[in-house]
Amino acid sequence: MPTAKHILVVGGNSGIGRHLVDQLLVDGHQISALCRDGSDLEALGVTVVPFEATDAGPITEGIPERLDGLVYCPGSITLKPFHRTTEADFLTDYQINVVGAVRVLQAALPALKGGIDPAVVLFSSVAAGTGLGFHSSIASAKAAVEGLVRSLAAEWAPTVRVNGIAPSLTNTPLAGALLGSDAKLEAAGQRHPLQRIGDPADLAALAKMLLSPESKFVSGQILTVDGGMSALRTFG
């Protein structure tokens, strides 16, 4: 059994975040969550504080005195032709994916510095490193997340490790509009060399590994988990 840690999961009520909470609880870790609706998490013994990524101002509640890990899961999927993507779209995506993470990290830094082998995990997207049409807004925001990962990993070394995960399309509620039928699900899978889309449990397992001592020599990295989409070309 791993040594119990106190982990803050932002957006722990849905998708990858919820799978991560479940996996961490199985390992005996203490979990706090910042999220919109965490009533079901409270029943599991998770400490929940309401959180909205688009709010402004410093975070004053929900940060424990000591933290051994932090994962920021909120994200967005804005897919539009560039000429129809508004300034508000760009600002909202940046607010959710970047500024929301900044607010949490600034509030949590003292607690992380007091933690045991503390680690942070942020989520990017395959779109930040691979040109995908209609992704201009979210790709821009996620590219900023990757820059934040590398900058903080350098600034906070050697005390706090910071890494990012860049998935392709994953079967979460956020992607529901893109995966609303068997035909859409099959078509999305066929765009990946591995012929399937991401499983949120797999992404959560990777985040859990990045929080653990098994990755104690890993920092400043963006791990691209995209079924081979960005690196492979298959024929046949």
C-alpha cells in the first residue's frame, strides 16, 4: 500500500478527475476537491469546496494546510472555424484552462511546499502540439498550459515537480456532444492509429503515477497520450 498523501483534485466530480479521485481513494489517500457539485464525493469522505474556473480573484477556501499533490482537471472544447471564433471564446478558454489553474496554484503553493515529495499535474491537449483545424481557441489555451508547466517546473525545482498530460479525444461528459452516437464514437476512434479514443480511467492512472514516487525523476514534461495520433502514420 502506498504511503497515504493529501491530494487536491480540481474538477474531481466528473470525467478524468472523478476517475482519479476513485483511484486515489482505493490507495488510501486523503482527498480534497474543488468542483461545481461534489455532493456524491462528500459521501465518500472527500472534502469538497465549490469552485468555478471562470470566477475572478484569489481562492480563500478549500486549500489544506499541507498538500502532497495537486491535479487541475477543468477544461473546455471549443471547435469552430477561426472566422467564427469570437474574442469571448478565446478569453473563456484561457480563463478555464490557464487562469483557473493559476489561481489554484498560487493559493496552493505554500501548502505544496510543506508537502512530502509534492507534485502537480495539469492537462493540455494533443491540439497544442499538433495542428488540428477548428481548434484555434482551445489549442492556444492549452499551449499556454504547456508553457506554464515548464516554467513552474523550473521555478519550483527541486521542491515541487510539475508535469502535464496532453490527451486526444477522451470519453468524458465534456466530449459528449462529439461522441453522442455509436457512429460518432467509431469515427473518432478511426482517427487514431490505435483505433479507439481515450479512456478517462487510463488518463487518471497516468496522473496518479505522476503524483507518485515512481515518477520522482520526472518534471517539466508534457506526456502526449493520444493513441498515436501525433506521432504515427499507419497504412493498410
